[in-house]
Amino acid sequence: MQRVIERILNLLAFLLTVGRPVTADEIRHTVAGYDRDTDEAFRRTFERDKDLLRGLGVPLRMDFTDRWQVEQGYIVRPDEYGLPDPGLTDDERAALWLATGMARLGGEAAGPGGILKLGGGALPPSADPLSADLGTDAEMLGSLFGAIVERRRIGFRYHDHRRGVAPLGLVHRMGHWYLVGEVRGETRTYRVDRITELEVGSDRDAFTPPAGFRASDGFPDAPWEAGQEDVAAVVRFTPAVAWWARRQLPADTSIADQADGSLVAHIHVASTAAFIGWLIGFEDGALLEGPVSLRRQFIAHLRSGI
């Protein structure tokens, strides 16, 4: 998958900078990654790459290569590909700079190039330790993204079981990436960092996504709802944090307001690990009243220091 991404980027960069329509033969002998053994192998690769670029919204067009209009070639005009100036204010550019500095993929923060193109200036480095890590396995995300775009079925191991999935979308929630896919007509959600032995199918357009599908629609309201467990948790939130808990709980959660301003919530938990991780954030503002087995698991987690 890494080679595919590199070849696509090489092709796009060439078409954007060459300044004229170029033939497929010139692309084959100029752009890195198209050194195929046969004409048929090149044609198949180039056709897939053209479809991928157009599927991503790149305005790849054909135009005549000379004034006699005998031969046609491919071109991506920078004025059609580039985004118009959004007219950001100084405050909006500063907010974007802060966001890009704090969001990390693969442990690395985004470079300043995008902000500079939007009219921002270089800011002094910050020692602020706060950041949102968007994952460490960029290669895995790239493979999943490619499978989603090209509609290739995938297989992987998850919780010691082999899964076959039609990948529909990726969602980032509370520090983790989740894959939303379809299995035998049902929508399923998988945490990406728990996926192993990923295999991407060779057939493109192997499935058709549901009409109007959005990845966020196939994702539970809360991360602890994505899993195979079935636990009914009861939590009492103190008056100081009750308002914050109410905002984060799913809409169908049973909530009982108490006279002292606290609230008691009956929460369905499908992933106890995700639920415990969320509950820890309330510190002493949340009391897990039951069940006993979940309380023991919660206490063991705290004592382990994980």
C-alpha cells in the first residue's frame, strides 16, 4: 500500500507541475513507480490510479498536447485543484496552528506547510505538553483507507477470531481510530489498534456501500458501546460533575436526578476497558455502584497503575 500511495503522489505532483498535457507514454517513462514489465501491466496500473485520483476529487482531465489537436494527454490544472482562499481571520489561523501542533499521527505533529499556505506565519515553539495522539500505526490506517476508497474486502484477526469485513469508514473517537464495516448485512465497529494480520482483497469494487451511509452513523454514541460484552453499570455522579456526565452519556441512558444535585445513571457497557478508561476521568466525582464484578475490575485497574 505504501508503494501505491507514493506512486499516486508522484503522479499528482508531476501533473500539477508539468504545465501541459502529457501522454500516458510520457508518464510511464517519467513518473517513478510506473516501470512495468509489459504494456498491459502499465495500462492496468495507470487505469487504477486514474480512477483513484478521480474518486478522491482530483480534476484529472484530457486535453490536446499540440496546436494541431492530433494527440491528447492528461493534465491537472492548479487553479482547478487548489482550494480558494477561505479568508481566515488572524484568530482562526492561530486556532488552526494550535490544533495542528497538538494533534499527532504516528507520534509526529503535522508540519507547518499547510498553515503557511493559509496565510499563517511561523509561531515560536511551545513547550505545552498537551496533545491528542491520533494513533501510531500510520501504515495500518493507510491500508484501511485504501481499502475503503477502492471498496476492497478485508480480513483480519480481532479478539483471537478471524473476521471478514466490507470496510465502510474510519472514525476517530477519544484517542482511538475505529473501523466501521459491514458483516453479513450488519454494521460492526472495530478498534484499529486491536486489528492484526490485516489482509486486503485484490478485487476492486467488491461491495457497494449502503446508500447515504456515513461512518459516524455506524458508530455508537459512546466508545464503551462498541464491543461484545453485556454489562449493566450503575454510576452515581456528584453534583460537581453531574452536568458534564449528562453531556457525555448516550441519549438512551436511564438517568435519575437526585435531590442533592447528583445523578444516578444506568449505563449499558459493551466494552468494560473503554468504560473504565472514561470513568477514571471523573476521579472522585463518580462512584461505581455496581455490578460487583465491574467494581472489582475497576479497582484492580486502579491498583495496577495502568
